[in-house]
Amino acid sequence: MLSSEIKGDLLVLFHKNPGLIDSLDGVARRIGRIGTAIQTDVQDMVSAHILGTRRIGGREIIFLDRSGDKAAQESILGYLKNLKGKTE
């Protein structure tokens, strides 16, 4: 999930503000970018179930998919523990 600086910025933003619900352009502004610059990274994170999207009032909004994010964190933690066990 940290294959780009933008994904790292998005993770930090949503983990510091887990209740955040905003449009693509709104999220982009919050991390100092424009919507088109983050669109691919957001879609990657939606595909990985870390972020979610929903239509509200004709606008697509982005939010933290808490269950997907938790599963991703557990998967990463398991992977890191496995690596640690192999180096000991």
C-alpha cells in the first residue's frame, strides 16, 4: 500500500480522520494535490478495500473502509511477523 507517496498520504489522512467522508477533489485538496493526480491511487485503495466509495446526492464520496483497512493491517502484520521469523 505504500507503493506511492500519494497512497502514504491517503493512509495518514484517513487514519488521522477515520470518519472523513469527502469527494475526490476534497480529499486531494486535503493532501495538497488535485483530484486527477490521486485518482489512480484512490482506485487502487478502493480495489484493495482500504477505501470505499458511495454516491450521495449525485456525488461520489470517498471514505475509509474500516473492515477492509483492518484486514489489510492484519495481513501486513502477519507478513512482517513471518519475515521476522525467517531472519531469526
